[in-house]
Amino acid sequence: MGAALPVNSDAVDVVNAIGLCKSSGGVNVARPSLSCVELVACAFIARRGANQRRRKIQSIVAMPMSYSCFRVCDGIKYVILVFVCFLLIILKWKGVTEKTAIDNNSSYPVACPSTPQMMKYDVFVSFRGADIRTGFLSHLIEAFSRNHVVAFVDYRIQKGDQISEALLAAIEGSLISLVIFSQNYASSTWCLLELVKILECRGRDGQIVLPVFYKVDPSDVRHQKGTYGNAFAEHETNYSSITVHSWRAALNESATLSGLHSSNFRNEAELIEEIVKCVLMRLNHVHQVHLKGLVGIGKRIAHVESLLQSKVVNVRIIGIWGMGGIGKTTIAQEIYNKLCFEYEACSFLANIREESRRHGLISLKKKLFSTLLGVKDLKIDTPNGLPQYVEKMLRRMKVLIILDDVNDSEQLEILAGTCDWFGSNSAIIITTRDKQVLAKEDADIYKVEALNFNESLRLFNLNAFKQNHSEIEYHELSKRVVNYAKGTPLVLKVLGHLLHGKGKEIWENQLERLKKVQSKKVYDVIKLSYDDLEQDEKEILLDIACFFDGLNLKVNRLKFLLKDRDYSVTAGLESLKDKALISISQKNVVSMHDIIQETAWQIARQESIEGLGSQSRLLDADDIYQVLKYNKGNEAIRSIVINLARTKQLQLNPEVFTKMSKLQFLDLYSKGSCNFFLHQAGLYLPQGLESLSNELRYLRWVYYPLTSLPSKFSAESLVELNLPYSRVKKLWHDQVQDLVNLRVLVLHSSMHLKELPDFSKATSLKVIDLRFCVGLTSVHPSVFSLNKLEKLNLGGCLSLTSLRSNIHLSSLRYLSLYGCMTLKDFSVTSKNMITLNLELTRIKQLPSSIGFQSKLEKLRLAYTYIENLPTSIKLLTKLQHLDVRHCERLRILPELPPSIETLDARGCVSLEHVMFPSSAIEQLKENKKRVAFWNCLKLDEHSLTAIELNAQINMMKFAHQHLSTFGNAQGTYVYPGSKVPEWLVYKTKHDYITIDLSFAPAPHSSHLGFIFGFIVPQVPYGGSVLKFIISGGTGEGEGNNIHVFLDRTRHGIQSDHVYIMYDQACSRYLNSRAKDQPRLKIKVTVASQTLTSQYVPLQLGGFGISIINTSQYLNFHQKIELGDNGMPNTLFLACLSCFCCFIAFFYIKLVGYLPLSLFGLN
């Protein structure tokens, strides 16, 4: 006998309904079958309350025949009926068994845990069962389960004074502890014991603790007042003062942690959603830390966090100070990963000491503030200060900045400036080996202490044995290694990798060698690891340290540059990685710890004991100057790297490189100086150049002074050739070079270049950069036969008139002809094309084959003579960005694919008609974020109406997508018009509006979005930015408003325009102003930037606002999906199809045949 299913009363009622249909003595007793409508009604009513079922069923039975117009045959009817009954029984049985499983398990994890030795749970939930078990907790656990969060929840009724070992183990085995403080939490000694254990794990292991104050004041928890005070009055009579004190201390500490307050949420659903979001964010960080095998990091992060929370200041500055290799950068990186989501903008500027030496501080400053503001190529030309508009934007932003490896106070002054630059509650964290660097800053300093013995042993074991504990026979030897390392993580890691897999005899030998080098511990440990390498691995290590480390090379690129017949680069890189001497990021970028790099430099310099000419890798500017000036080079030299911007003027002998027959890497670059006349102050070759090494694999020579490369130079080994700003007219004279290894060719800004050589033998060439080669008149046909060519940049080649190929390039992904202002003829295709840039050319039409470039994502046609776009553009299903700015001959914009995110059609003065999908449902599939029709004044009324509807659909969808995220996303639509769109709920002709929040959605930062529609007036002068100053509430002035910067056309605004905008930061600000307020006054002023970067106030022609939350968007979405009869379109079509089938069925049954002439068939 099979196991009986639980009785499902719902299903029984459905069966009873059928019985009533068959046997009821009411109307229509003899009805032979159920209609579709009756059957569906029965199924839905069966899911309702038991008290209403039979009355509803009998009312269905009594329905007149006219209501049941659609009939089904008996066979289909019973199949459907049995299926519905069976489905309801299964659903009911599943619900009963799930409930039974929850009720019967005293300790119930949401998902199956892993082995006891590992972290078993994502979250341990500490709670007072009597307060929340039956309602709030069950919904929270269900939300965790939906999001695949493995939570430990103890459902037992807690009795007695001692908690079980299993419960303590569960706390230790959880990554996060969620403590839900409720009214009676403190009355449970079990809860208090849990809390003490949780905080112990926080202090010892850095476990994350997230407090939730559920219907209780955090002040009562911290100071034990109210119900908490009453509970402790009883505890003091029953327990020792030491125990009670530990409980009070635990509550006090917990209440100071950043947490969630139920009073800040309108309902429990919102609170639960926020808890889950916070947990998922923290889990993402925790899992990364554990995957990296970091030891002792938790308490160090907690220490820095406590400094961040220790005092209330405008900008908090924390200095992380300690010796090299102690883990400063690792701590800073993990703090960044953990806290970055709490800030509006973040930037991690790594390895400042070395990067400033290579690229200069201005370059780093541009990188820092471009990242913070999300602006590409921010214009900063001076070391001191910032542009005024940048300062204004930063003052309103809460930012997190990590400045890693600072070794000079000047670096801080230039990069971080003053605290006035940044908004309230911003944080700057600085890592440095030199405490004096922090002397001028009002910084809290955290000295990174060495790992303790147990932490050191664990870290060493993880690297030496790939587990937390050592092998028994190696235990004493492991302790000796740990004692030697004295808690320095880098030393422990390097030694662990060095000794991994080695026998005891080798361990003994290495330990004996360590005894002899106590004076220079870090250097000698790395030197020890270096000595253990194979010769080819040593060569790779020194090449990376002395030449490639600052180039941010990916693994594959480095492999080709280092490729040699004598050894395997792949095996060498893997070996160096396994020995912890290099690291490879998730993006496959190879890098090296600065301590290891310094050691490698020292090793390389030791080669010069016998004389400068014997050194194989030259990297010191003074040394290189001596070698080049006095012609001291020889075949020992393998690489030279020098910044020409920081060297003295030098006249070179034509045979300067002749003796360097083994030279493989030559980098004469220029960074850190705006020297536009370098050819007058750099390296001279007045007598030409006799030769270069035929073994050269990498050649970069900025401002190369000759018209061609040496005739004796054979480039067969060359992998990358980089000659920007050169005087080259022709690379080689009358010869076809065998360029079989060449992968990258860069000649940009070589203004004298007239022609390209034959590349037919360059079968590996992937990148060609010929930007601003203004003398280039044509591209050699062999370029189009390069099967591996991925990137071709011809931007700014002003003499280029045509680019055509009958050959379909198979690999080309990027093609730019930007600024080729004489180019009229274009036809190049590639099935893998992703970006095509034809901006500022004279082309009139795209090739007919454009629709077959199915992978195209970016198409730039601005300032061209394009007259129409082919309708096949709709077939480009991956196209995201279309730029047709100032295409003054374009009249019709055809329907675009739904993948489009940005459409820029500003200045299309002839544009009359814009086509969209005819169905609003199809428009719901779109993903538009930025659409601009500035000065498109010929657009017809039909197009303007269609644009307005399209804007509503896409902006509401965009706002909904960003309601629950923390960022600075911005979506905009602009088109000619002087009327605020009707779909915006609140409208005004003034510069302010008051919104009654009692009719608005619940104000909460992650659930409320504000969509604006502004009427921007005519602006006759040029400029590129509109600045909207938006204030909410009653406060005016600094600190009570937000500045929103929006793009505008540079050529003046020729009439009124509608500007629809959703700005995430603005919505976040208005949510904070709306909290607990019955109404919200919103005021808007606008100013336009002039060509001199000044802002001139404008008079808005009115504005409107719509407030949106998730439920409103879903209602909007549903309304679009509904047809005119209120039935979903897909269901309507299905019903229509069934109706036709039924009509045909009954017609055949009655007449005997179906005349095909009804359908036009004979």
C-alpha cells in the first residue's frame, strides 16, 4: 500500500461542485457538461475560504445557459477537471508537509548546511521567540529561503540557564549574526548568553553583527531602560554581578553598532526586504574574504571600523600604518569591499608611491576624481585645488577614498586636498609605512600589529599544507618557521609556498639558511624564495618587476611578450603565482607586491658590481643616461625603461644600440609632464640610427625622431611596436618585413606618415592604431586580409577619402573613423563588430549589409551627411547606443531594436518622423535610459506624442529598476515642447510644488522614486550643462538641497523643451526629506552653463512630478498588458482561438463538413 496523501478539503469541494452540477435540484438540473467558465470558477473558488465554497458553487450551478457560451467535449472536460483536482491536492499536501517539517524540527536551518568543519551557516538569528516567532520571524525566514541564504534558527522553547554546545557551535559556524532586539529580549538569559558569544566571535574572528531594533528604542537597549531595565532588575537578584555586567556590556556594545530600526519603516515587509538586502551585501564581502584565505583580518577590519565610528566629524581620516608586508593594503582593500555600498561614490587608488613616480600626481588626481564623479576624462590641469563645479558636486557627496602606499605628504595635499572638498560623513583611509606622512592630517592612526602565534600558524599552514593545520611530522618545524616570521603575513605566505610539498630535509636546510640572515628578514625571505626558482622563472620574475609591472598587462599579452624557445612562459607564470611571488586578478591582470618588486630591483642592481655595462635590466634614469651617453651598452642588457619627460637632453651616437644585441624590451616613454616640445629637449639622433636589436620584442619610443626604422633592423621577433608622435614617413624602405609575431602596432599622431607597409605576413596582428596620422591617404589592402585583426583606429586621418573592402573581416570588433572629414566612401563589414564610429565623416548612407552585423553595440554617426537609416537597423538586436547628433539631413528615424539604451538625436534639424513599436506592450521590452531630441523642431505631432508615451514607459521602468539599489543612476528624455506631460501627477507653473504625502506611496529610501518633467526655456548661448537645484521640505540654503547636473546641447536651445528626468541621488535626498512628513514642498531652480563655465539662472516654464513605488509600477505594467476588454492580451488571443475552434467543431457536428470557401480556399 502506498502512503496516503493528506486529505485536501479544497479538492473535495471541487469534486462536490461537480456533483452539484450533475445532481442539484435547482435550475439547469439536466445540464450535460460544465463550461470552461464554470470549471475555472470552481478551481478558483476551491482555493477560497470553506465558509463560502458551497454557496458560490451553487450559484455557479444556477447560472443561466447564456453565461456559459463556450463548451468543451466530455473527454477534454474530464481530463482538465482531474488535472485541476490533482494539482490542488498536491499543492495542499506540499503545504502540509512543509508546515509539518517546520513544526517538528526543534532546530531548523533554512537550507542544508555543509560539513561541521566549515562555516555551516550564512546567518545565525538571535531572537526572543515569544515576541516574534509566529509572525515577523516566519516571514523573514521565508525571505532568506527565497534568496538562498542559509540561516540557523533555533525554534525550541528556551528553558534553563545554559545554552547547548550545538547552539554555540552554530554561532561560531555562521558568517553573520542577526540580533533581533525585541521588547522581552533581555528577559531571556539564553538570548543574553547568545549575544555574549556573538560578540566574542566578532572580537576574535571579525564576525559581522547586524542588530535589528524591532519595536524597541535602541537607547533602551544600550542603557537597559524600560522592559530591559525591568529584566535586569530581576537578573541582579538571580545571577552574579560579573555575569550581569557582561550582559550589560554586550547590550551596550551591540546597540552602538550600525543596524536597522523598525520605526524607520512603514511596515514589516519593507523592514524584511531591507534586512535581506543588507545580509546579501555583507555576505558578498565575507565570502570573498574567506575565499582569499585571509587570516586575522576580521578583528583588524573591526578596529578600523570602530575608528570610523568613534567621532562625528565632517570627513574622517584614518591612517593605517605599519611595516612593509604587514597587510596594510589587504586591510584597506577588505574595508573598501565591505563598506563601499554605504557611500555614494568610492575610489581605491592603489600603489600611489610607484604610480606617482611613473605617471605623475596630476594623472592620479584625474583618475581619482573621474572615478568619484563617474565622469570620463575629467579636466584637471593643476596639482593644487579643483575646478569650482567639481568642488560643489563633491561637497554634496558622501565618499569613501582609499589612498594606498602614500610615502610623501605632498601626495596627500594634491590628492585629498582639504576636508572641505567632500560631503558630510565621508571617509579617507591612508596606508603608509611612514607615520610622519600623517603628521599634518587630523588622522586617527591604526598601527597594524603582527599576527599572533595562532594566526601566524594558521596562515602558514594554509600556504604550506593547503589546510588549517599542519601535518603531525611537520608540526615542530612549522612552529620554527612561524617563530622566525614574527607575524609578518607576507613572509609567512612566501615561506609557506616555498616549503609546500617539500621533504623534511629541505625544510631543515631552509631553516638553517634563515638563521644566518636575521638582519634583513623580509628581503632575505624573498631572496630565499627567489634562489629556489628555476633559472627561467627567475628571468620572468625580474622581467615583470623591472619592466612590465607598471603596464597592467594581462596574462595572455605577457605570455606573448615573454615567449621564448628556451622555456615555457605559461608554466613559469603558474609557478610564480603558486609561490606567491606574483598575483593574477579576476580580470587576468598580472601584478606584484611592492616589497617583492623592491627585492627584485635590488637583485637586478647587484648584477652591476662588475660595472654598469654588465647589468641586464636598466631602470634607474641616471644609470641609463650614463649607458646611452657614453655608449656603454653590451649584449648583457635585456631591457631598458626610462621616462623621457624627466631626463636631460641627450644626443645619441648612431651605434648606441649596436652592441645591445640581446636587447628585448625598450621603453622610452613620456609621462608626468606636459612637454609638447619633447623632440627639442629629449633624445637626438642627428646622424641617424645604425641598427636595433633583432631580438626586440617590445619597442615603445615616444617622439621617435627619424623618418623610418633602421634598414638593418629585422622585426621578426617584434610583438608590440609603439611609435606615437613620431616623425616616421614610412616604417620600412622598399621591403616586406616578416612580422609573424607582431600583435600591436601603434603609430598614432605620426603626422608625417604617408603610407602603410605590406602587412600580408603579419598574420598575428590584432590592433592597429593610426589616429591623427593626418598625412595618410590610404590603407594598404593587406590590412583587410588580417584574419586576427580586432581593432582598427583611423580616427583623425584627415587625408583618408575612402575605406572599402570586399573581404568580410572575421575578427574585427572595433572600427573608428572619427574625424576623417574627407571620407565619403565606406563599406567594411565584420560579423563580430561591436563598435563602429563614423562620426565627423562625409558619408551619406550606411552599407546595406549593416543589418547583418548582429553583434554591434555602439553605432556613432554624429555630424555625418546621413540622409536615412536602413530599416534593417531593427535587426541589430544587441545595439545599445546610437548617436546621430547633428545629422542635419536625416528626416526619418526608423524603429530601433529594443536593446537601445541611449539615443542621441540632438541637432537633427530636418528630422520629421520618429517610429516606435506600434504596441505599448512591445515598448515595455525596451531599455532606454537616455534619449535626446534637442532642437529637433520639425518633429510632427504624431512623433511628439509617441515620444511622450515612450518616455513614460521607459522612465517608469528605469525608476522601478533603481528603487532598491544604492547608486547614482540617471535617466533622461528630452524633446521639443512647452507642456508638462499629462502622466506626471503633480504639476505647477511655478518653481515650487507641495505634495500631499498622505496620498503618496510610503516614503522610504529604497521604495520611492521621484520622476521630474521640466519645461526648459530657450537659451540662445552655448554651453553643455544644466544645473537643477532641488530642495525638499521647509529648509532653504546650503545643506538642504541637492544639485543635479544634466546634459544639454552645446549649440543653444532654440525653443522650449520638455526634460524628463529620474535621478537616483535626487530621489534618495527627497526620501530623506519626506520621512515622517505629511506633505513635502519641492522647489526647483535651474541655471545653464555658459562657454566660460559660469552659470546663468533660467526661468522654468513649469514642472511636474510623479512618485512611484513597486506596486504602482506593477499596476502601470499590468494596465499596459490589458486589452480593451480588460482581459490580458495573451489570454484574449488564446480565448479567441478556442472560440474559433469550438465554432468549427459545432459547425462540423451539425452540418457534417466545414466549407473551405469561408477562408478563401477552394
